[in-house]
Amino acid sequence: MSILWFAHVSVPSAPLAADQAFAMLHRRAVIAVAAAVMAAQVFAADDAAWLAPRELVKGDTVGLVAPCGIPEEADVRAFAASMEQAGFRVDLDSAIPGRRLRYLAGTDDERTAELNRAIRDPAIRGIFVVRGGYGLTRILDRLDYDALRRDPKVVAGYSDVTALHLAIARKARVITFHTPMANAVRAAGRDPTFADRSFRDTLFLEPTAARRTIPVPAGSKVTTVTSGRCEGRLVGGNLSLICATLGTPYAIDADGAVLFIEDVNELPYRVDRMMSHLRLAGVLDKVAGVVVGQFTCEDVDEQAVQREVVIEYCRPLGCPVVANFPCGHVADNATLPLGARVALDADAGTLEVLEPTCTPPSPATDAPAPR
């Protein structure tokens, strides 16, 4: 969209003739209408229907990207090998291990270009972020959401990747996946962990299922904070990133949603401040329900206080709330489809996905592209 800018210079002039005055009023009306149309277009994505990406099938190409912090090369190689073992082609920039700028996996230009290339390349059907850390909020305004809306594909990761999940939700309305990353999950191999099984089931085995319940590890118990049942789209992720995007065009859309939150290595008072931020911003007033994931830190006592603080903010909301859900910076990290419609039963401690999170491939048009 091109916008024309006009410079106005004040100079003495004769009174306008009637036809000139009418023409000026007409031009102003046209400009006002154009401004209203542009304003509506800015928020058009919020009203668009949600889309599910096409499911990944063997032979597809998946892109491994590093738009955040610097990944460990051994972790990336091991994850790439597991994706190949699962039957996928892997697109991985060999320059990633050498890309470093302070705490970032390269310059903003490098990381933006890598992510946009994966978004725009029709041969790449899945985008897997290999490490969190920090960096995505620096480039959210440079990503091609229109291309992702035109060609939805699997986008996976968590932690700092929450910023990307939120931005895609606002700008493209495409379901994405809150998943473990390269250092904590394998797409194939023997003796899978709970995180491995949840990752594989959600992305490879059951993505087109009409309904399914998110599993929890054996011996784990989701606790009821406030009884009840609700339905809504699942939104959220890392609490720090949810708060960091408030007041931006990429802020969480929590109206009627089931909010999921987790965080790691934050002091209790910081968690308190962030929950207060959500409350004061009106986010907590809009939700249909809350799923409290894992809030973890090295100090066990502080971890207990974190949980108390979060529940203190959630209990008065008058909607279903559960805690201790197996998702976050922990070994038992369940994969969640963000943007999908879910049902939260706080009494049963269950989170059920109510729609397919991927679409089945069309044999005529979705055959794996040659590389």
C-alpha cells in the first residue's frame, strides 16, 4: 500500500470560488474515506477466519531456523538428524553456528532474512525454531505475515518464540505449535520421552484428528484452581513475552480465549509484576479460562511463591482455572496447538482440542516438492 504525503505551505490567497470550495471539500472527504479504509485494513486480520497449516508428511522439507539466541551446534545437528530419520528433508543454513552478535544468532537482517525465506519458500512446509533465548521481538515488524496467511505452514517452538506465536495469531490467524526445541526433543528414535511422544503425536500422527485430549505424563496431576468448563481458542505462552508485546500490534488477543502461561527463572516479585500488568491491561478480564503451566526456577521455595502469586491473580476471575499443567521449561513439556479451539474442564483437569490443527494434504497439489 502506498501512502502519498502532501506538504502544506501557508501563503496569502484570494477567497475561494464556490466551485473551488466544493472541490476542496470533495478532496477532504475522499482523503477521510481513504484513511478510514486503511485503518480498517490494519485490523482486518483480527476478523479473518483462522487457518490450519497443511500437515507434514514424509518427504516434506522442514526449515530449521535460529531467529533468537545462539544455539548449540550439537543440539541442532541431533535434532536435524532426528527429523531426517522421521522421513523429512531438512533445510538448515550451514552458517548458523558462526552467526553471532552478542547474545543473538546473527544480525537482525540475517535472522529476518532466514525466517522470511522459510515463510516464503513453498517447498518448506514446516518451520522449527532451534533455540529461544531472546531476539524475536527485534524483528516482528519485518516478517512477512501475508505470505504465511497465503501459504500456512507448521511453525514450532516456545519460550522467546511466544512473540512469534502471538504475532502470527494477530497478523496471519494461523494455528502454530508451542513445542520443545532442538535441545529437548527428538522427532524419531527409540525410548521416546513424554515430550517426544507429545511432539510426534501432535505434529505427525494426529494433526487432522477432529478431537483429541492433550495427554499428561503418568503420575502427573493437573490441579483445579476454579471449577467449571469453558471453550475458546488457546492463546499465550511465556508470560514475559506476553507482557513484552502488550501495547504493540502483536499483543495477545485474549477475548473469549483460554489463556496458557508459563515462565522460567523469574523472581516471584517479577512474576507478580507481570500478572499485575496483565490485570491492569484488561487481559485477564477477557479470558474464558486459564491454564497455568510450569513456573520454574532453581530455588524451590521461590518456585512455590511464584505459583501462589499466579493463582492469587487467577482465582478471582470467575472462570475455570487449572494449574500444574505439563508445559513449560521442564522435561515433561507437552506440545500445544496455539490458536486452535479447545475445551478446558477444570474439574477433570483436561484440555481437549476441538478441531483439526492441520489440514490433510491434497494428492494433486501437495506432493512433496523436489529439492
